[in-house]
Amino acid sequence: MGSDYCTVFGCHNFSGRIGKFGHKVTLHKLPKEQYARKAWIRAISRKNWITSNYTRVCSDHFISGIGSNYANRSKIPTENLLQKRSGAVKTLRSNPRKRPQPQPSDKTSFNDLNLHSYTQVQPTIADDGLKSVGTRISGMTPQATQTCTPSLTDVGTETLMPELVIENINHSNELIMFYTGLPDSKTFHALFETLMEHGADKISTESIGEMNSLNLGRKRKLRRIDEFLLVMMRLRLGLLLKDLEYQFKTSASSVSKIFIAWILFMSVCLRSIVLFPKLKDLQIFVPKCFKQFSDTRVTLDCTEIFVQSPSSLENKSLTYSSYKSHDTVKPLIGVSTSGAVVFVSKLWPVCTSDVEITRCSGLYDHLEKGDAVMVDKGFIHIQSDLRQKGVKLYCPPFNTKVQFRKAEVEMTRQIASARIHFERKMEQIKNFRILQGVIPLALCEFADHVFFVCTALTNLLPPLVAE
């Protein structure tokens, strides 16, 4: 159980919440003195309970809401303990007809959400960009990643503690990587804190009109860091709404709104870590496999993402891929010689050719005379476009004869060797399992943002090419 939550069975208080006495809840460690410690444990009386250094009891379980302190260890938790209400529980069970019936939750479809322009609340987000997460990571202390102060105060709302909170996995970089796709706890907290500084605390799941008036809507049941963890878990593990509803003790509609609001916000903030560096900057360090192509500024290719089959036959004809035997969309991705993502286009129907996507994506605006672009054979027809800009194209030769000449074989081998880094980057992107499954129609409207966020997050991973 995380150290920000009360350990008493049936209590869901966390630090900073308004408690039953009208004051902010405070959490208290078990006494170190054995006599007092045993008295607390007997009072709490949890079955098969194992205490730890992270065990906390909230101030609501002490008389007048005042917790014990080092000067007064005689106080023990006696208030609002579940065993005191056992009679009421038995009465409920003996007469099931009198059980309070759960209220139906409001169902909100993705089409009802109007979140596209929510960043108008914070116009400086897009202007200022995201601060250097790497700088923040290097400056973090171990203590900073062990505890997180809740950024959301719950006013009188019964809140169930999520099955998984960040405090449960802070100690293990392996678990952080598994659940979030980020390399370690420092990176997770650095990214979260930077997003908070740029307006994540103002993310709203309400309508656009309310957001423009800075009305943040209802108080949400989850802390901001729990919302961020929810979003990262859905991206990394591809979890369904029902699973996240259970794990975070909230409704499926709330999970949907939280996910979409955070994705739209992150897709704006993370654009400042998808940079298109100048050729002279890339040439400071040229990987060994690019020695023969040292003027390469970007490697390009498209990848296909599965989407749910549309009901319209016209749309289905645009998205059905005979190669994948499924409905798909595809973006254009650019990776630098260092292995970082430098360009991401929007998603296009699979019927659109790679050449057409390249021409319409805005990539040409980034290229300058003297640059070179490395591509696969499917992009050979952009050569005339690049020649007009004074840009060179590196592409494997076509076999127009009986067999390749020796020089052509060597060129093919060298290009394939250099493109390995692109394939490794694509593997990192697809490690976000939401991209491995089928994107439902309800999420297709936001698929551009989902793909961009997953792609941008890979730039926070250790570099593919060692210096």
C-alpha cells in the first residue's frame, strides 16, 4: 500500500484530503516503541496484516482528528474503525433488499467530447515548449522519487484507493519500464513534474466552454500523478477501459475522459522534444554505419497501425490493407542518424502512397540544400522533388538486370546496415502496446495524438547509438 494512503481497512483517505473533522488529513507512522506499536496494531485489527516502513494511519482515526506525535505516544487510533460498525454491516447483509442501490453513471461518448482546443486555457504551453526533461532528471534526488505530494484535494468525496499507485513501483526501474515504458523512476517523475509546470494541473475533462472560463469541472477522485500513471499504463500495456476502471476505482467514462484530456495535452507539450536538428549538429557525431552517408539528415519510412473496420464501405475501401489483411492507417516517421525521432506526420489511410504522404506531410519545409535523405525503395519517386531543393537521396538500387553489380550489392548492404537504427526505433515505438492492437473507432479521432505521444516518449529512452 502506498505511503500516501491510510492503512485502516475501509478508509480511503490520502494526504491533503479534507477529512471528517473539516481539516486536511495528515498521515502518521506507527510508533517505534514496541508497546505503543502493538497497541496501534491491536486497535486497527486487520487480518493477516504485515506492517512496513510505509504504513500510515490518518488523523481521522484519532480523537478530534489530532494524530499522535513524538511527544505523546499514548494516543492510539480509536475513531472510525471498521470493527466498530460491524453491527451495521451485519444488518445490511441480513436484509439485502435495503441495500443502497448504485446510481447509474453518466455515459459520455468520445463524440460528445469537445476537447480539441482545450490548450487555449494555457496558450504559453505551445509557445514555451517542454523544458529539458534530461536536465530535470539529472538534478533529482532519490528522495524526490520516493514520495509524491497529491496535487488534487478531494472535498468530501468517498474515494477508493487504486489497486496500483506509483509508490508501489517507485523502487523498481524494471516495474517502471513495464508499466509506463519509461526507463526509470527519475524519468517518470521528471516528466510528470515538467508537465505539471506547463499546465497539467489545469487539465479538464469538461466541455470546452467551461475550460475557456477556467472552470475545471468536478473534483476528480484521482490524484494527478495517478491520472498520469493511468495514461502511461494504457499507452504502454494497451489496457482496456474496463481493466483501468477496476484498477483505478473509477468509472469507464472517467477513464476515457482522463485519457483523452491528457493525450491532447501531452501531444502539445511533447512537440518540443521532437526536434529536427541541423545537419551540422548531426555531423558532430556520426555513427560508424553512417560514415559513408555522413550528409544524411533523416531516414524516412511509413508504418501501419491497425484500426477498427469502419461501417462505411467507402471508408473501408480507403483503410483496408491487402498486405496486412486488415484496416490500417499509416504515418510517416523521420529518424536522425543518432536514433532520435525528428519528424512525425499525421495518420493517413493506407491507400495513400508513401510518396504522396511525404509530399503532403510538410517534411520538405525542414530540408535544406546539402542535406541527404535515406529511404526504402518505395520512396524512389520523391527523388525529383528533392533534387529541386538540392537534397540528395540514398535509396537501395533496383534490380533492372539479371543480377546486381558488385557496387550495387555493397550499396544495398551499407544502406541496410544504416537503416537498422530506424528499425530499432520502430520497435521502441511499437513497444507501446496500444499501437500493437486495434485502435477502436471511438478513439480514431484522437489516434494522431496517441501515435505522436508514443513516438515522442521514445526520445526519453537511452540513445540507440552509443557515442
